[in-house]
Amino acid sequence: MRARAVVCIPAATTSAGLLQPIAGVPALLRLLLCAQRAGIEDILLLGWRQGLSGVQARVMQDSRLIARLIWVADQPWAAVLRDHPELEKEWWEGDVWVLPANGAIDARLLRQAVQCEDSAAMAVIEATPGMSATRTAAVFRVRGPWLHSVLETAGEVKLSTVLNDLPGLGDAVRIASGGLVCAPVVSNANHAAVERALWRALKSSSDGWVDRYLNRRFSPWLSRQFVRVPLTPNQVTVIAFVIGLAAAFGFAHGSWLGGVVGALLLQWSAIIDCCDGEVARLTFSESTNGYYLDITCDNIVHVAVFAGIAWSSYPALGETYALLLGGLAAMGTMVSFVVVLATRRRRTRVPPASLDRLIDALATRDFSVILIICALTGTLQWFLWALAAGVNLFWLIALGLACRAQRAANG
């Protein structure tokens, strides 16, 4: 069932308010991109007026926004139909979401609500605690046919008034925000709190336990700085890549201090490696090219780090063992990279969860903490033994799961 939305622009709203940046994206544009990300394809912007032409131009020129936008002055429904008669036939086929133009909502929360199936005529997403001074519904959904019947009896009442009165017309299903952002209005008083909540909610399906409990503690602060500069996600990826290569040189130095510095630099690189995804998700800048750049840089860093550790392990392991273990680790990393690329490009219709979990494990740098411990204790050479076996075991299992999934898909 097709979902549509009405974005209400209050009469007192200014261009500056609609264009105020929230985590690097103008407020109205962020709301529209959230709606688009939630699966809403048609959006009626109610309350447009000549004084907001600059806002309209700013929104329409953004290439990320592909949803159909209809800009309408706030007037009775009959007058709206005279200007846009096509709305009479197509607007009532599915659900209609009512969104506040000067508010903010987490795209994941709105997507979950849009995909939620219930038989109620209305559903309301509750405002995040502390982000609303009133009990006014921040975001709500009405069934198209039910709303149509309400509008037919509204007479000369402005459309915005009818929509604002809807939450008081009957019982509605309540949808908890679950800690995600849902703010009816973003003002000077709560702007910082909304941004902090958006950053705190960021996470990735590929996060390992080190990312989850350590790196994500620091990465949101760095990501905020990158957005303010501003830097693109790919530029952040390159920064993490350069620091990772510096870590490899530290490991190759061979001294205890060099190993410790290399391990700390690698951990710093891992933290910044979380930032590129955070910046991309919060600014709606995800791209396939960015994904492949990220995993390519990660694997180059891994190979360089393993080579650096092998080089510094000559005195303890001898040239033969160091070259053998370092070569196995580097080869396994490269083969794993090829297997992951081939698997991502040829996904089965329903990929097995075990394969996804295994591939996500490769994207983490959970081993960075182990390297810090090994560097501090002067036992980096022993890390090579576990690494040479583990990384090659990884690609063998991943290849086996991918082949089994492909056979299942082919019948």
C-alpha cells in the first residue's frame, strides 16, 4: 500500500528556521529525506508561500531527494483541489503521514512506523521525552479513506487546521519512540539535544564488540567535528586510511615503543573508521562507491599492519617463520577481500544470516585491542601465529557458505 505524507509548514515559520542545519543537513531537507528513506514517495508541502521560495529552491536542487513534492498554499481542501485536481483520485489509496516541517525524526523510527501494520484509523508516534513542551502529536498517520471523509465535511476550514485537530478526534495507536528522535519542533532550546540524540543513535550492523563498547563512545564527537568542517564520508575514510598506514610504519619499526605507538594509531584509525559511516548515515550520503572505498582502504591497512608486524618479528621468530606467517596473513586478508567482494556482488535472494555475520566480522577491527595488549607486553610476534591461521580459516568458511547459498538459490 502506497504511503504519502503531508508536511505542515506553520504560518510563523521562517526560511531561516526551515534551513537551520541539524547535524549538517537543513531541517526541512532532513525531514523530507527521512520520509523518503521511510518509503514515502509522494509529499505534499502544506503552507508554501512566496516568502519561502529560497527554501523551495534549496530543497529542489538537492540530488538526494527523489520523492515527488507538491507545494501547496494553506487553504481549504476544495481550494487545494482546484489547483491540484489529481489529488482527488490518487491521494486516498493508502496511508497519509502528517509531519511537522520544523520538527525532526529519526529515519529508522519513521520507517518502522510506516512498515507497521495495524487496523486503527490513526497512529501517533510519541515525542521523545524532553523534546516537546506540549502533548501535541509530533508525527501521526491516518488512513486515507478516513481522512477523505473528514475533509469532505470540513467546508471552508483551512487544511492545516483540519490536520492539526485530527489527533483529538478519536483513539489512536501509540507508537513509542524507543529513545530515537521524534521532536515536534526543533528550536534554539532543544537543537543541541536533538543533534546529540541523533549522533548517539548511530550504529552499524557490522559493529563488533570493540566498536560497540569502545569506538562508538568516541566516534560521535569526532563525527560532529567532521560535519562542521565539513568533510565528506570518503574524505573521512581517507583520513582513517592514512592513520592506519602510519600505524603499520610504527609496527615495522621493531622497537617496543614503535609497537605501542603503532597499536594506538591503529586504534585511533579504527575509531575514525566508524566516523565515515556515521557521517554518511546522518547526512544521507551513503553510496556504493563509498562502501567499496571503505573496505578497500581497510584491507590495505590490514595487509600493511600485518606486514609491519612480520618485519619487526625477525629477531624473535627468524626470517623464515616471519616471512611465512606474514605472507599467510597478507594472502588470507587479500583472498578474504576478494571473497567478500564476490559475495556482495552476487547476493542470493535471501542470504543466510551466518554468511552476513561472518562477512560483517571482517569489517571490524576488534583485533586492535588485542594488538595493544600484545604491543604493551612485547608479544606481537605471537599474534602472527593466530592471525595466519584465523584469516585463512575465515575466507574458507565464507567461501563455503557462499557456495552453499548459491546452490540453494539455483535449486
